[in-house]
Amino acid sequence: MTSLLPDRRIQSLSRRLCGLLFSIVVAAIGPVALAQDTPLISGGVGFLTNTNGGNTTYSPNLAPVLAAPIGPHLLIESRLTAVEAFFPQGDGHGYGHLHFVGPAFAQADYLASSHVTAVGGYFLIPFGTFNERLTPFWINPLQDGPLIGPIGTMNSGSGLGGMLRGSAISRQNYSISYAAYMSAGSTNSRFPASRSTGGQLNVYIPNARLEIGASYGRLLETAKMNAIGTHVWWEPASLPLKIRSEYAHGPHSQGYWVEGDYRLSQFGGENSFIGRFEPIVRMQQTFRNSPGADSLPAANTQRVDFGLDYHLPHEVRINTSYARRFSSTGDTNIWETALIYRFVFPAWRGK
């Protein structure tokens, strides 16, 4: 049995520190929250399978999310990720085992005004759309993320430092939102981060239900590198259709993904047998510009995913998908399934 966290002393210390931090937060917000908004615990639990090239990995996942308001201006929020993975070791040696427990983010948000929110702590990097909006497995309609996901998100996907974000302009026909961050470097296994800076600017047109955005990120380590990206999301009002797309260009690779999913709710409503189905298609390509140490494919790669999700009552969902990956290094079939439950409940009874 192997582990992503080999040092048991570090694991024990981290668990104690997380428990102490949670106790402090609960003690601090308790008297205030009982008189106003009650903290919420939400998230998801799921059992995921991935068959890649004939080898199947089984992965139970748990990801609780805490949102705890402290007064009218301060919000504490965090998402913990707990993953187990059982995979074939080959040559008849049975299954190996990996596990990981750590925060995806743990931050404090101060609502300074209607246009500015100051964020401090361990936060998701605002580059593109997938990292902040679709990484939770109970939200993502497909199990895997895009191949270009590491571009601009500094591989770990999270930063350690501060961020300003909010609505710059809000009008009836359009609105403009922004985010700008600065991250310090961290080699801690629980809070990995690179020294970096960047930001994002989004324009939303409510009448068309259309969002267009641009992102920028700069790595400030020994090798200074830039990344740029754009995205377009469209959700037409007349159809239960969602079109999402991103393009990103990094120092060594570039690529895009386009995804569409359609809930068949027009056939008898969302709670009908047919209306619970949600087919999804994603197409993506990556292009290797130069050799380099990044997490993208080493050769030009194309991949197409076909998914079919089924929404059961009580926030339970079944995900199934098939993907075909084309590359000069070899073509691969990928089959994935998941059983997911999304939950939300108050931390304690409010008044």
C-alpha cells in the first residue's frame, strides 16, 4: 500500500491543526450566527470509476464545503477534499492504494462594498472558468476536467495570499466583473502554491444570457512565465441548453475545449423519466509548442467525450461517459461512471 502523504507525523499534525481551526471558527461564529445567518455545510459524496486502456480505478470521494458568515461583512468558506483511489498494479500484483486529504480552498471574504470583496487565505485561482466553477464533482457534468486545466492555474489550482474581486459596473443591459490576486509560494503538502499573480475580467449580457471573459496569469518563480485565456458561456433562455468554451495559451502548450449539455426537461418536465436525462458532449485539443515541464500532454492531443447523466430525486445523480483520445503517443478509450449525492444542511439549528 502506498500513500500520497507518507509522513504520518505531518498527517497527524495537519489533522490537529485543521480540527483546532474549525473549533476556533465555530466558537467565534456561534454567538453571532445564532442571531443571524446560520453557517451551512454542503458538498458532495461520490463513488467514481475510470477505465483507461483496460485498467479500472475505483475512487470514493468526499468534499464538504463550509460557508460561515460572521456579521454582515465577513464570510469564512472552505472546501475539503478527501479522495481514495484503488488501481491495478499490473503483472497480477492486485490493487494499489493512494489517498489524499487536504483543502481545495480555505479563505476569508470581506465584503468591503457593493463593488469590492477582499479575499485572504488559500483560494482558487481565477483563471478561465473551470477551476472556480466546475471542479466539484457534483457540479461537473463529466468526470474529467479539460486537458488545458493546468494552464494559468499554476498546476495546483490554488493560491496562497490575497485577492480583490467584485462587480466593476452593473447596468440593466450588461455587467462587468473583475478579480485580481497575488500568491506567495508554498511547498506545504496541504497548501501547495506557486508565487504568482494574475486576474480576470468578465462581461455578462443578461438579455442574451451570454458571458465573455479574459484571464491572465504570471508565474513569478525562478522561471517567469505568462499565460492568457479567454472563455465564452451561453445559456439560451428558450432551451435548457448550456454551451461552455475556453481557450488558453501557456509557455509551452495551448489548447481549447467546447462543451454542450442539454437537459431533456422539455419532454414532460425535469421530474419525468425522460426529463431526468442530460446528454453532454465535449471536444478539446491541445498543441505542444515547445518541450517544457507542465501537466499537459507531451504531444498534440485530441479528445472527444460523450456523457449521459441521469438526475434521480433527492440530489442523487448517475454519470456515465465514453471518451476517445487521439495522439501520436497512442489512441485510448476511456470509460467512466459515477454515483454522486449532493448535500446541504445547516451547521446547527438557527432561530
